[in-house]
Amino acid sequence: MFPVLCPADFIVVDNCFYKNRLPTVGEVVLALDPRNPDVVIVKRVSAVHLDGTLELLGDNMDESTDSRLFGPIAQTLILGRVRICYWPLSRFGYVR
């Protein structure tokens, strides 16, 4: 899959989106890295488990550090849903 976002993209994150519901498969989220909570990561939700844990995968599977390495993460590590890429202007648009 071609990555939706590039490392230098500026994004808008809706940090209230998951206040009343779990993320669903396919959504792009901002999360705390479970190995180092001082680092934030942007990944796509690939699975949602009944106990509230999520599996995250990067769109660039060959280069991504994701749940294949660190395993499922707790829902509490999700900071919000990535909604818009606003810079560079050539990539402006909703993140799907």
C-alpha cells in the first residue's frame, strides 16, 4: 500500500473523536509509542480486539515499526484520529 502520509506532512488530529467509541479498522490514528511514551506515531488500525487493544500497521509495510514489532496497544495510547493533511499544499486533503 502506498503511504497516505509522508514524514514532513503537517496534519490535523481530532483528539475528541474516540471519546465515546473505539477506533475501527482502516482509520489512521495518532498514538503514543508503547515502547517510549514520549514519542508519537501515526499508524492505521488493522485490528480491534474485544478487550480494548488495537493492532496498528504502517502503510509502508517494509519500513514501518508497528504492532508486528511491539504487539497490540491499549486504547488509552490513542491520542486521536488523523483527519487532514494541510502541508505541503500539493497534498492538502482529508486522510482516509
